[in-house]
Amino acid sequence: MLELVLKKGTLSDANITLDDLERIRAKEFNEILPILEKLIQLDLVQRLPAEFAPSPMLISEQVKGHE
């Protein structure tokens, strides 16, 4: 799930595809909300007004890893 959020940049019901849902073994966006909430509690994802995005901490770590 975290990999999907990192890949897309932001994740919402509007930008997730059926292929994305199949890869994470879900049939609809609502099924992944508990997982996203857990990632928020772990400070790995942040909730934006209409979508979820990687935590700024993860983005900075990803940039450091590519240097």
C-alpha cells in the first residue's frame, strides 16, 4: 500500500485504478481506508483534504536514497 502511495504521489478514490485495487487485493477504495489510517498513525502517510500522500519524512528519505 505504501509503495502505491509513493508511486502515485497522492492517492484518492479519483486516481486509483482497478489495476491498482487488484494488485492490493481490494475491490473498492473504501476497503483500503483502514490500511491508510494505520499508515497515518505510523506517520508514513498524511491525510490531505481529498486524498492521501506520503509523509514529508518519506519523501526526504527517498531523495536522500537517490543521491
